[in-house]
Amino acid sequence: MSDHRYTTLDGNEATALIAHATNEVIAIYPITPASPMGEYCDTWSSSGKRNIYGTVPEVIEMQSEAGAAGAVHGALQAGALSTTFTASQGLLLMIPNMFKIAGELTPTVFHVSARTLATHALSIFGDHSDVMTVRSAGWAMLASNSVQEAHDFALISQSATFKSRVPFLHFFDGFRTSHEVNKIETIPIEHIQAMQATELIQAHRDRAMDPDRPVLRGSAQNPDVFFQAREACNSFYLAVPRIVQETMDHFAQLTGRKYHLFDYVGAEDAERVIVMMGSGAGAVEERVQSLTQTGEKVGLVKVRLYRPFDREAFLASLPKTVRRIAVLDRTKEPGAMGEPLYQDVLTAFFESRENNATSQSELPHIIGGRYGLSSKEFTPAMVASIYDELSEESPKQHFTVGIRDDVTHLSLSWDPDAVHEADDVKRAVFYGLGSDGTVGASKNSVKIIGEHTTMYAQGYFVYDSKKAGSITVSHLRFSPRPINSTYLIERANFVACHQFSFLEKMDVLKVAGPGATVLLNSPYSPKEVWSKLPQNVQRQIIGKNLRLHVVDALKVASETGMGNRINTIMQTCFFALADILPRDQAIEQIKKAIRKTYGRRGEQVLEQNFAAVDAALAALHEVQVPVMSLKELPVEPVLDGHSDFTFIERVTKALLAGRGELLPVSAMPVDGTFPTGTAQIEKRSIATEIPIWDSSICIDCGLCSLVCPHAAIRMKVFPEATLCNAPQGFESKAWRDKEQPEHLMTIQVAPDDCTGCGVCVDVCPARSKEAVRHKAINMEPKDDHLERERANFDFFLNIKESDRTQLKIDTVKGSQLLEPLFEFSGACAGCGETPYLKLMSQMFGDRTLIGNATGCSSIYGGNLPTTPWTTNAQGRGPTWNNSLFEDNAEFGLGLRLALDAKYEYAQSLMAKCAENLDPELVQGLRESLSTSEEELEIQRKRVESLRKQLAKTDMLAAQALAAIADVFVRRSVWIVGGDGWAYDIGFGGLDHVLASGRDVNVLVLDTGVYSNTGGQASKSTPRAAVAKFASGGKQARRKDLGMLAVSYGNVYVAQIAMGANPAQTIRAFAEAESYPGPSLILAYSHCIAHGINMATSMTHQKDAVQSAFWPLYRYDPREARTDGQPFHLDSRAPRMTFRDFAMKEARFGMLARSNPEEADRLFKLTQQDINDQWHYYEQMAGIERTISD
Amino acid sequence: MSIELSTTYLGMKLKNPVVASAGPLTGNLDALRQLQDCGVAAVVMPSLFEEQIEHDEAEIDRLYRYQADSYAESLSYFPETEHYSKGPQEYMDLLEEAKNILSVPVIASLNGHTPGGWTRYARMLESAGADALELNIYFVPTDCGMDAQEVEQRYVDLVASVRQSIEIPLAVKIGSQFTSIPNIAYRLMTVGAEGLVLFNRFLEPDLDLEALQIVPDLVLSQPYEVRLPLRWIAILRDQLQCSLAATSGIHHASDVSRVLLVGADVAMLTTALLKKGPRHIETILVDLVNWLSENEYVSVEQLKGSMSRANCPDPSALERANYMKALTTYTKEYWYP
């Protein structure tokens, strides 16, 4: 081992290391799961890391993947070495340039973390649907199956592309490879250099555009020559397989790792063979190894170079004895005769027979199958079922594996208990919270064992879809051999549960194998813990003969100043119990890892961690499991897609219970349509403290309800009689409103839906006269109030909602008496975006269509298992769809166009039916334009009357009109997204939609970064802010999107900040919605990527406004009539410097720490920006305009 | 006749008794250079606050940890950067730079928070080149169960542990709120303090009536405040065999003369330098020389302690009788019912 350089890293880093070392221009754009490759390169270049040519690669973030591909194309044409990273929709956006780059025979490598394409749903997880979509672009395609291969093939591609001049798409499976941490052998710099032939690089530079040697490239051609010219590149493609193999051979000479275009593993006389590419090959290879040991004649062909597909090399890789072949595709092409690899294999055999190129007298029986879509598990047990199927007389064609298809019956069944991993592989599973550091500690454990023992180590991490209170599961393997087990652990010999409450929520011990060691973070002592365990847990401990250990990690953490960070304590206990390293050595290595990970955070942080490690073992105790007999373990019920239960009972609740894997095809919607109103059934109860109302102090302002990101604190007003059945302890107070005398009001918390962020308490203006710290709402321990508040909230929900027509909905108080139709989202605790959506849902939700750009709002808005969008008692509520990231404005415009078309059709139908209708009704329906709640209610009643009158006629037009008559009630179209969409990738479309003059409302939840992908800079990122892709501080001034829109003249534009001026926010929403043209609201949305205290985030918005960092304004075209002044500056002149504001946010403060001189420079420039902008806005406020209709 | 201005403080020979106390000016290299050019005898760097370092470290750690590894698409929210300055490094860098550009002694100042922190940072400051160390002990007891003995023992233990961990001279800056200042001063000297800096001004916070919030507020010293060190240095001078530095309310040469007369080895200035700039040192030194000359003193050493409690004509004036007399005189000058 001493001759080799081993390190543990994930597939993205393994790839980025090569890409950064071998390129000069790296154009990037964030997209999961490829973003980390760009982030690594940006960080390395920011710190001055050089490539093998001695220069620091230029890393530039573009506005979209299309932009990145364009920039790479240009850089290549001017002779640079250039690359990019992407996945999924991002790769699709690169297609046009990919055709160009290939057409011009330009050497480059695009590295792709292969990810599912959005179809019936978006998925961030891995499959080959993206890379298969670009296979016609003329790129060589090289598939890596593991972290080691991602590292190696990145270099082989880089080398081969310059030899062949054909661009390479190097891909590996998103998450399974991109995010798997594995011990790999890294390639030394001298080998990287040896793989890059200087003369080929120079040849590339010589072909570049240069005015000293001018050429014309990118011509337009006519039918006379285009075809011939297109065929002119053939010889280059024909040469690629040979070049790649030669490159692989050269690589093998340098590193000892041998690869071929097609690598066969298995019996020499195999009769049944699987052909595939990607990480799933790891699972197949494992199964092949154990089957061949028992004499089974099975094998596997791993496809490395998928394009150009070398028929001869493929056929040569197969044993001559093969009789049955299953070709596995990790993609689906509905309507095709088979998936791409399957078709290629068929073609290869068919053409070889045509050409007599095969020695086989008859073609093998070839079947195609699909597996692993969206990172669906693919295990050796499933592999076993495929080999079994190949033994059948008539194996199933176009099968699926990994799911239960009870509709078209294509799926293979498999026995999960049929296959077990080798005994000498240690398998550990850790259940933790995102916030307790379990994943970080698990990654460190992998590194410790991988880098300090001769063992190999692998880590893979599973996250849920929530941003607050998320649960993580870490799967760690340690083995004397390299680990290619590309599937989750099923029979662990170590299970750690880092949160005691998980035992009630999920089947933590299901994954435990017989005799496994269980480590439980328990607030209970070893003696009392047994009685506290759920019966299912007790049963499994006894049934599987598990060894149970407990540690009160929270207590140790608290005593050592670690707060709720129990990770190092649990990690120390793991090493003590897992018997992988001697204890002393393990502790020494843990401390080294802590120093490496947290060293830069300072001595205090280190000392706390060290103290926690030292104290952990004293608190670790084995539990004496009582001798008792328990009933057999319950058998997991089979989930049915056809039961009488409601969809929510059948599907949503199964998802919530973590049993989605068991749902059959029949249970799923065929077109991605789901019911709304499901977040309310989750009751995650993740808060430790909740706001408790003190009615004696409350001043009825409604601010707490307005700012709550989760609609978990609400206000209702009701007559006193309502309380006759109120539970004991239900609080209320007199409602101070002349128009509703004798009424009471209540502020009520939803105790199981609150995330405990504390924003409501922070904004509460009412304080006790006796103890100023006591407000009208105060955070108190949830457990002290849970039962009472649960009963209160149930009662509260049943109190009748206020009559919308009687409310002043343009006031804070009035708006908060409107029912929220967006509730209990999985957004971050204290999220700055969701209060705006909730307000929008309150004001217009019962008649709203939403087109939502991909991003945070589409994740907390529409990521299964539930959605926060909900309905009112009449069943009305927002209807929601997410098309894509880049097209959201256009998609929303489409919604409006459809509504307008439907309205016009309804008008024409009404004209046809007019003779049978009350003329006054017809006139009322036609002329109702107001959006006041009273008018909307009247219009709804008119529609009801219309339907009644239509029912009396048998005209076809009447039936058609009745079906669409609801369109007479004015619909509100909202186009929602973040700044990444509005400022960058979707700006072109947004601009077009704003210019269209159509009645749409655009809400930009402006966090100033790509929040969902982890805080990459956008054009909304302010100057001087540190963000990913701007780790040295953003250099350019924030784009003034609002003023770009104002320049159209007929676009309503508002810039708002709820925490600074709630009344202006509400007014802007009301005005934007009522304006019968395009409206744009830029909503200041704080985000954890700002590095602020989220509990005080709303009050902090006041600083943003007072410093004029975020001035508030409204531009209303309705006031641009006859020299009116449509621009209203709603905030006052700066009363605070930018520096004073900025130093309260880590995104700015970080720069002041890391580079004080640069911070000074950028802070001064930003202050100048602010001064200039304020001056400009002040002038705008005095400008008169006359915008014609 | 030339007058010898030199004095000895913490075993260091200083060219005159005027020292720039810990403050914003001594944290700035340009200002430090100017102070030296204007004749200052030594400088005390601003305090390294362990609590602040801990707070900053904890905040940065929290920033990186918050929501990290929680959601598959965003495993972190900030780019990791290798170069953000952390903890005491910035201070150490400043100290090293100050040592490089100054020839006068540079005294580092430390305000610790934990027993481990005091000794760790004391060693770091020593290795960064400090000529001496001033411990700035600022402890506000808030627990009724903690008695005076316990509070004082903390001070004593702390000074003892720091003394054992470093070799350079050690001064201790304390506040005036002790039941028996002479006793605590004596105990601190006994466990190894080579000097006492009298006194720390507690910067009491204010209350914002509008916001109903306690707000920190920096109030600069007033000339009358010199009377507190004046009295206690006079009382301590004859009983302690350690250096004494006077601080608080020293604005003019006359204040310097006063504190030297009662027994201070040096006079420390902050407010006056902030208000008038480093060149005020020149004025003070000229005025001091003039006063010494006019009053026929030949050296500062001659002046030092000549009005200590033992040496002054009326020691009782330093004691309670003085208070009674002053109060009576004071009230008579104003409206009285």
C-alpha cells in the first residue's frame, strides 16, 4: 500500500480534481447533483490552486447551463482548455452547443452526474435519462461505475478527447457515485501530466480562432454540401474506440488499473450474461462473484465506452458460450421498442450476423430491462432475480426490477433475504437528524478508517425531503477489499440511533442483522431504558438477539459545551463498539479528524469536541436485555394500489411511514397528479419550544401570524358563544374593532406543525409592564404545553372562518383573519420566503393558479410526500405546477393565455345561450372586473345562477358553458420563483412575459442566492457578499431587476420586505393582483445562506431597509396617466451605513474576516451603489409619466 | 538643568512615566508609530477578549454547521475558505507588527474568560513578543450565593496560574469595587503580579427608554476620575513592593504629576489621546518638565511617592474624614432648603 496514494472522497471531488488540473476555463452553473464539482473548482481557484500547466483556472458562473455550454464553446474556439459540469435538465440546455462543439471536432470533456429528467415529476436522483437524451449529439460517452472510475475516466476522457478531437461526455451516477465517499487511489500529478500530450494540446491551440491565422467556422450551408460535410467527420469517430483503448492501456501502464471498452467479469463459460453500465454494475459484479463460486455460468459486461459503440469490441468481450443476455437500461423511453443500450446490443448482434462477424451459430436470446430509475435501489437480490429470469424458458421481455408492477406486470419479483453480503464486511447504519451532525461524523469515520487502516471504506448518505428537522441515514461499510456495493445496507451489524424519538417514528431496527450491535442515544439509564422502548423495538432486540448499548449523548454534549451536537460522542461510542481500531488509536484518530475538520474554527471548538470525545466512553453502557419471550415479528403487510381507502390513506400515509418503496405501480397516479392539503396530516412535531400566547398583553396586531413561515400560529375572531364547547385552557380576549363589537379573538399555535423558529416572538411588539422580557407570545418548552395546545388547535380549526367580504384584507390584522391556504411546509425553520406565499394564499388562494420555478419553493411546495398548498372549506385553493427552472415565466403566461382563451370561449357560449338567460345576469357576468371580495362573492353567485339557468336548456352550448363557467370568477395567475430563476436562467422569458402586457403576477422570492442548491451566487447576490461561486466576495453590483421592469412603463413593480414594512407588503400584493397587466414583486427573503440569526430575521429586515440596501418602492402604471407620478418610494433615506448592516450578516462578515482589504474596497463600492441607487430612486419618485393603454 | 524623566515599571526602564493605555489608538499601527514619535514611554495593546474569540469561533462554527448535511441538494450553504482569520491570530499578528515597528516596550493586554483560556492566550502573547502582559480582569458577579472571598480567590488563582505559565513581567488591572482594596492588591502581588494597574473603569450599560433594551454605551473618562487611583495609590504605595500604574481621568500633565506624587510609577492615558490625538503626549511631556522644573524637582524618581499616605502631611485627608468634609463643603455651594 505504501506505493499508492489513497484518499477517501466522493465521486464529484474525484472528478473535479482531474477537471481542475487539466483545464484553463471552467464555466459552471449550479444543478444537483453536479454542483459540488463547480464548487470545488471555484474554491480551489479562489485559493490560487494551479492546474498542470501552471495557471489558475478561470472559473466563471454563467446564467444557465446553456450559457455555460456557450462559454465553453467560445473558450474552446479561441484555443483554451475548457470544461463544465452538469446533470439532468442542465445537460438538456447544453444540447445545442454540444452539437456545435462536436460538429467542429473540438476536444473537451463535460462531466455529468447523471440524473433523472423531469417527466411526471422532478427528481434530483440518479439515472441515465439525461445522458441517453444527448447520445445523438456526436459526443463520445464514457461511463464510470464507481468513485475510483470517476477519477480515472475523467483523465482518460481528457486524454482521449485531444487524441481523437471528438468531445467526451464523461458520466457517472448522480448521488450513488457523485455523493458516495469511497477510498480510492488518486492519480499523481506526474501521471496526469503524462496523459496530456503537449503536441495535441498545441494542435488544439493551432486550430483556434486567431486574427493572425484567420479562418471562418460556423458557416451556413446549403443542400448542395451540408450532407457531404456532415459525413466528413466519420473517420474521426471510427478512430475513437481504438484511441480510447490505447489511452486506457497507457493509463494502465502508469497506474496499474486496467480498463477496456467493455470489461467482462464472470465465468469463462458463462451462458447467462448481463450487459449494463453505471454504478449498478457493482451490485451485479458482487452477485456474479458469489454465483460463479458455486459454479453458476453467469457473467457481466460493463460498458465503458458507450459512444461510439464498438460492435467488435463488444462482441469480443462476451464469452462464446453465452446463450441468454439481459441488457439493463437505467432509463425509460416510453413507446420505444426497447431502451437504448438494449437496442444497441440487438443491433450489434444483428449486424454481426449480417456481416458474419460472429462465430456463434445462433444469436443469443436477448431481453431488455429497466432498473434504478431515480436512484431506485438495485441490489444483488434483484440481480439474482434477473439471472433466474434468464434461466426461464421464455424470459420476460422489457422487464423491470426493483418495483412491483401490478398493472402491466413487467416487474420481476425478488427475495430480499436471498442474498447476504460477505461476513468480513462491517456494515454500520446511523440514523440521525440533519442538525445533530451525524452525517459529518460518519464522513469522518469513513476517512479515519479509509486513510489510517488497510481497510477500505465506503459511505453513502440518505436525506429526506425536508429542510427543517430532516432525518439522515448514513450507510457505512468497511472491508478488507475495495467496496463496490452500490446499494444500501440491508443487514447491518451495527445500528446507531442518534435520536431516541426515532424509535417511535420509524422502524430503525429493521436494518439490523442477527446479533447486531445497537447504539442508542438515550435520555434513560441502562436500567430504565428497556421499559421505554416501543414494543416493536423490544421484539426485534430479542428476536434478532441484538446487543443494546445506550449513551446519554445529549447530556455529555451539554456538559462539554457542544449543545445539541452529539456527533463526536456517538462516533466515539461507535468506534468503541465496532472493534475496527484499538480504542486508543481510534480516539487519537477521531481527534485528528476533528482537528482537520474543525481546526480552522478555532481552539474552543476543538476543545469542546475533544472534551466530548473524552467524556463519551464513560457514559456508554451496555443494557442487560431481559429474558422474555415475545410474539413473532409482525409480517410487513403488502401495500395495495386498489383498496377502498382514499388516496391519502393508501399512498400519502405509506410515504410518510417510510414505506413508499412497497407501493405498487397501481397505487401511483399515471400523470403525476396529486391531491393538495396533505402537509396537515404530517404532524412532525419537531419543535422543542413553541410560542405560547398571553392574551392579557396581546394588542391584536396580527404580526405573529403574518410572519410565521409555517402558518403554525393563527388568528381568528368569533362571537363569544363559540366558546361554549371550548376545551379547558382555550384562551381568548376581547377583539378591539368597532365593526365587530362583542367579538373575541384568539392567537393559536399548531403545536405539532411549529418548527420552533421563534420569529413570531421576535416580532411581537407587546411587552409586559411588569417584566419587559415577557411578551404577548413567548417560546416555552413544547412538552409542557403539548396536550393542551393540541386540544386547543383542534378546537380552533373548527371555529368558523371570518367572512372574507367583511374584512379589511389590505391591513395586517385583516389579512391575518383570512384562512392560509399554504401551511406546514417543510421549509427551513424561520424561512424568509414562505410568509409571502402564505400571505398570497390568504389574499387570493381560493382563485389562484401557480406556476412555480424549480428551487426551494418547488421543493417545500411540491416535494413528496406532502404539499403545503391546501383548500378551504369550499374545496377551493391554489392549484400548483412546476414546469421547469428556466421556463417558469413562459409557463405561467401559458396559464394566463389558457384562462383568457377559456374566458373568451365562455363569452361566446354565453352569447349563444343569451336568449335563455336572464339579461341582467349576463351583463353582470360580463362586466364583473373588480377583485374586491364582495364582488367576487357576487360573481360566484352569478355563476351558480348561470348554471341553474343553463341546466334548463338542452343546448350543447349550455352544457359546454356550464363546464367552464367558473372562469367568470376572476382567476389570479401567480408566477413564483427565486432570484436564480428570475435574474439568471429565466430572465429572458421573464422579460418577454413582462413585455407581453398580459395579466400575470410574478413573485420573486429574492434571497440573493441559489438557496435550494446551497447558496451559489446569482445576479441578485449583492456586491461584497461571499457565496458559493463567489467565494472571494461578489464583485459586481446587484442587478436592478425592478427598474428593468419599470422601464417598460406598463408593468406594476414593487420591492417589498415584510419584516420592515408589513403594510407596504400587503398593499403591494393587493395592487399587483388587481392590476390587469403584468406585475412583478421582488420580495426580500432572508435565508440561512445570509448567515444570520433566523429567529431575528424579520426584524433584521428593518436594517436592510434602513440602510437602503433594500429600498421599498411601488411603481403602479395606473398612476402613470396624464403626467401622474407612478413611482412611490416607500422607505426613508438611509439612516444606517451599509457596513453597519453588513456586519450583522456572515455573508459579508466572512469577507471582512478572510480578506479585510478586499472587504473594505467592496464595502465602499457597495455603499456607493446604495447611494447612487437611492439618488436614482428619489429622482424616479418625482418623475411624471403618461403611459398609454 | 535637565530633568530625568525616566521611571521603572514592571522592571522595565521607561524613558518617561507616560504610557498609552489600552484603547483604539494602540490597536492601530499608524497611531502606535505616532505615539512613539511623540514620546510615549510604552504602549498597552487593546485587550484580547477571550470571550469575543470564543463567541466568534462559536458563531463561525454555527454558521457552517447550520443546516449542513441536512438536505441532499444543499449539504452546505457557504464556501469553505482557508483564510478567514480566526481567534487570536489577528491580535498576534498586530502584536508582532507592533514589536517590529516600535522601540518602546509593548505591553499586551488579555481579558480572559476561562481558566484554560487565560494561560493559553498568555503564553501565545508571550511568544508573539510582548514585553510584558497586563491581565484585564473584568468579572461581574451576578449570583447572590457567591461571596467576596470566592470572588477574590478567583482573581488570586487566576493571577497565580498565569504567572506560572509565562516568564515576562505581569501586571494586573483591576476595578475598584473590592471591600478591601489593599488586601486584594497585596494578595495579587504575593502570587506574582509585578504591577497593579488602578483602576479598570467598568463600562456600565445604559437603558434605551424607547426600545426598553439594555444597550452598551462607551463613556470616556472625566478628569475628576483621577481621584480614585490617586487615593488608592497613595494608600498602597508604602505597603506594596510592586509597580503601580494609574489610569482613569489622566488628561493633563498636572494629572500625571498628581499620580506620580502619590506613588504611581507610570500614568496611563486613553481618553485624552482619543480626544486630542497622539501629539498630546508632547504637550504633556513639555508641561510635565516645566512643572518639575518650576518646582525644582530633578527627576521623576524624586517625585514618585513623595505624597504617599506615609509621606503626605495629612494622611487622614485620604481617609473617610476627607469624604465628610468634602460633602459638607459641596452642598453649601448649592441651593439648600
